[in-house]
Amino acid sequence: MKRNVWQSIFFYLGLLLLWEILYLFGVDILKLWKSYTIPSPDHFFQRAIFLFSSSTIYKAVLASLWRILQGFVISVILGTLLGLCMVAVPFFGRNIKPLILGLQTLPSICWVSFAILWYGLSQNAVIFVIVIGSMFSVAMSVRSCIENVNLLYIRAARTMGVEGRKLYTWVIFPASFPGFLTGLRQAWSFAWRALMSAEMMISMAGLGQALDSARNIRNDINEVMVIMVLIIILGTVIDTGIFQQIEKRLYKEK
């Protein structure tokens, strides 16, 4: 375990060294790029220290996390209901599946115009984009994991007299939960990207708006990269700290 930690540390230190060398040769020696178009390691860390010494970035993080919590919960509820309807009514599920697959491939930023027209420049508009960006992924996950439950479980339950609603609550739903959890992880990534797109376009206080301000107002490539790294870290921490831990416990119990 310690060996893996040290390997990771040396790996990222090597990336930092490579980054510094590329910046030195590309900007200072060969003059291939302008200094304001390429972030440098030292300026990156200086800007990071400056940002984290103020309360603005923390307020942006809290605002973004609160919005995605609301939007993701709503998308899970609506997506689950839609997925169950697709399973319960085969005609509906068979015909709406191509439409949902098409909507799922549509970038979340395309829904921003609808959100602004319907909700104005408000928090509800951002939440709408989050919901619409991840709800269909949840629905397809519910449909897929229920339909792919091992038939041996169902046959064994039926030989013991389990039918109807009990078959779903005692056998199908528990057996499909691991697949459902995997679908939630995918939906979370869609929701996180949708949040950033919506905050940038609607200019609501949050990480997306902070990223847009760093680019448009301050024209600071180093600040842009600091916020991008922060977005990556937050998304990864939530994925590994929540979803991955639940999966580990689930498979450990099995």
C-alpha cells in the first residue's frame, strides 16, 4: 500500500517536472507560445494560494454542491420512475427507448436556452439543466439492470411461490441494485458536467461562473486551470468517496 502511494507521488511529481520543462522550452526558450496563453506551475500554485486564501472560492464550491445535490436527487427520482414505466409497459419502453438514447447524446448545454426561457436567470434554470442532463441516464440504467437480472433467480423464486409484487421487491430489485448503482455513477458524471455548463452560461454564482469570470473578466489562464483542477478533484472525491465506497461494501457483503 505504501509503495503504491509513493509511486503515485513520484508519478505526479514527474508530471509537474515535465510541465515545467515544456513551459520553459515552449515559452521562454523557443518562444512558441505567449506566456498568457499557457499556465506555468509556479504561477498556477501562486494563483491557487491566492484563491484559497479568500472566501469567494469556498462560497462557489458550496453553491455548486448545493445545486447538484438538488438536481441529482430530482433526476434520480424522475429517472427511476421513467425506467420503471419502461419496464412495466413494454410498448412504452420499446418505443421511447430510441428517443431517450437520442436525448442522452444531446449535450447539456443545448438545454440552457430552454432553461433560461422557462425559468429565467435563476437557480431553477441551473437545476433544470442538471436534471435533464442526467435523468435519461438513470432511466436507461433502471431499465437495463432490471431486464438483465439473472433468470435463475427469478425461476428459483417462482418455484418457491414468489410472484407479482413480492417477486420485484424480494428478488428483482435487490439483484438489480449493483447495476443501478453503476448507472448512478454515470448519471453523476453527466450531472456534474451539466452543472458546469449551466453555471457558465446562466452566470449563477458557483464554480462554472468562477471559471467563466477567470476567462472573460480577468483573462487569467492560471486561475482558469486552478478552477478546472478543483472541479476535477471535487468530482473525483465524490465519485470515489461515495459511489465507489458503496460498491465496495456491496460486493464485500455479497
